Amino acid sequence: MTSRRHFLAGAVALGAGLVSRAALAAVPEAPVAAGALTQVPDAPKDGRPYNPVVTLNGWSLPWRMNRGVKEFHLVAEPVVREIAPGMTARLWGYNGQSPGPTIECVEGDRLRIFVTNKLPEHTAVHWHGLLLPNGMDGVGGLTQAQIPVGKTFVYEFEATKSGTFMYHPHADEMVQMAMGMMGLFIVHPKNADTRRVDRDYAFLLAAYDIDPGSYVPRVNTMTEFNIWTWNSRVFPGIDTLVARTGEKVRIRVGNLTMTNHPIHLHGHVFEVAGTDGGWVPKSARWPEVTTDVAVGQMRAIEFVADAPGDWAFHCHKSHHTMNAMGHAVPNLIGVEQRDLAKKMRKLLPGYTMAMGSTGMAEMGDMQMPLPENTLPMMTGRGPFGPLEMGGMFTVFKVRDDQPRGDYRDPGWYTHPAGTVASEWTGEVPEAASAAGASDAADTVQVVKPGGHEHH
Ligand SMILES: [Cu+2]
């Protein structure tokens, strides 16, 4: 048994020179992360140099050099993950967290990855997108025996090409991924100056089905997920991405949910520079502001952060920027509910409220009683009021004076005078309105809550 050190900010990889010969024959220790802090890795202490990625609300796994082989140790185990302040989930993950730590290495590295199974059932780890010998591909039952409970298996292969990859179980896959088992696998170019960017962010899209008031995801869910996360975090728990004006930024996104996510960045134009198949040639790129990341895909987008401000960065499916809600909420826009609620209470003593008369925006600022361990459906505050967001949403902050290499949140943007949309106080010409629009409240058809919406 190796002792498991508590992993805090800053890597604690042991240099090969510090490890005795006897220790090198043993399995390397498996560091664990205690929380959901974004831990910006230090420059690598040994091996080939590279520019580390910053895993959003995550960390990179330290390694040990053993006679020229980079050794990592993953432990598959039950974990507690804070989804956002106010909600934790009981998930399965690796080395103390879900997602597991990011594995970073360099093209040409010889890798040895130990996987210890502390789950209540067998597992196997597939190295998604990496080109390796068939027997190292990690498909339980097909390319290897499953890793039994309590056992450690070892994978050994060479990182043959640089790019953005991931790891996840290929054993009881639907259950184990629905429980949060996944991690990023980044192979850096052999020459650290190749494809160099100033900031290199990475995260995985993961979805859970956690009933309001509970802690453990349902694992037999096929499409009806209700917690939409980036690295098992939802807004406002997802850390801010920052850049200094003029810096070149890469953001790597991998999708291990069961639906596609159109990832949208405000204020900038980017190109898809890489997929899990490799780097996209310059001649094959085109400008975008949204890129759809399909199930099982990875996309690395690149752009110059040339516009100072606080820019929304989110999935464009509007129900993915919300937290858990009941599907059976009727649409009552245009319906005067003041008397309705009274009448409803006569019929249904438990009746409290339905969706608002003018939309759902009022819920962004509403203090509704929530079950324990449940986040508001729409939440977060900005400098101008409630943001009415949840799920797959965060802010990309570009500042002229953000120090290089500094990932701290600079606070809210100070807009130059006269550049914020504001109320018009002059004359407004009378607008023509559609005939009968003012009677809409009397004529609107209220659709009964139907079946579930499909994603
Ligand atoms: Cu989405």
C-alpha cells in the first residue's frame, strides 16, 4: 500500500533522484485533490518541458520519472464533489475528485499508468483518442480483463502524437460515466514552442441526473439529465476564465454527456484548431463564435483575446444554462395568476406557484424554499443584478492590466463612459401593435404539461 498524500496547490511530484531503488519497484503514490479549486500547474520539474494546461476547477496529476518512463497512478473511487456552493454530489471519480486529474505528457513520452480500483465493482480505463497497442486500449472484456475490485492494473504505451484527449471507463460504461468517471489527457508537442499559446484552458462536459434534495445521480438515466456541468461544476461554481488583452488563448472542451453542446463565446471570433483526431490544418479552419461539441468529441478552440470586458461563455442550449427543475411546469406567460393561485389552492391544497405570468425571469431573484442540497434553477449575480443562469455558464474576463500568468478573477469590468446600454429618456414614437395583442391574456391557450422534453 502506498501512502496517499493530501494534494494542495502546487504539484508535489517526487523527483526520480529522491526515490530509492526499492521505491521505484513499487507503485508510485497517488496524490488526491481535496476540493474543486482550479490548481494552475507549475512548469514540469523533470522530463521534456511543456506549457501546462489549466484545468477548470481541477488539477493535473503529478508523475514520477522511473528510468526514463513517466509513471502516473490513478485511483478509481467514490468521491464527494461540490457542484457549486450549496450542493455536493456523491460521485465516482479518480484521486479524490470528479473529473479525475488531468494527465499531461509530451509527444514521444513513454508512459506507465497504474490504475487501482477502489470502486464497489470492476472497471477499466480507455484512453480516448490516443494511438496505442490494442491491448492497452482499456475496453474491459475486449482488449483486457476487467480490473477487479481492490486490484491494480498497469497500462504502458508511448504518447505518439500531441493533442487533446480524455480517459474514461469502458466497463459498465453508462453507470460509471453517469457517476462522473472521466478525465482529460493532454499530450503536448515535442517542441514547447510549437502551437504555443499564452493561456491553455481545458474542461469536460458532464451531465448528471440528481433529484432535487438528493446526492447520488440516477444511473439508469438515458436522456433526462438535469445537472449540466463543466468539470462537474455548474454556474456560479464554475471558475472565471481570464486573459490579458492581446494574449492568445486556447480552450479545450471534451463532451462525455449523452447530448451535443453548442459552446458559445461572446465578443470574440475563434477557430477550431484541434479535435481528438489531431490538429486541424490552418487551411481547413474557419471563423466561428459557436462550435458544436458532439457526444464523445473534443474541440480545441483558439483565438486572440482582443476585446476587454466580461464576456459570457456558455452552452447555447438554453436549458443547459439552468439547474434542476421539474419538467411539468406549465407555460403561463400572459396568464394573470393572482386569482388562479387562489382557485388552485381550493382544488390542490399543496399548490404554491407556477411559472411566472411574464416569463421566468422573476425566478432569478426569487427566494423560493428549496429542498436541501438543491441549487436555484436560475441564479448568480452580476454588477447589474441577477444573471438568471445556472449549469454550463461562466464568464471570460479580458483585461488590459491582467498580469501574465495570473489566473485570479479581476472582479467586474469597468465600462468606459457611454458604452453601456441604458434607458432612453427622450421621446419614443408610438409603435404600431398587432391587433388584439392587449387581449392576449384572455385568449392565450394554456398547454397542459405534457410528457418529457427530449434532448
Ligand atoms: Cu449544452
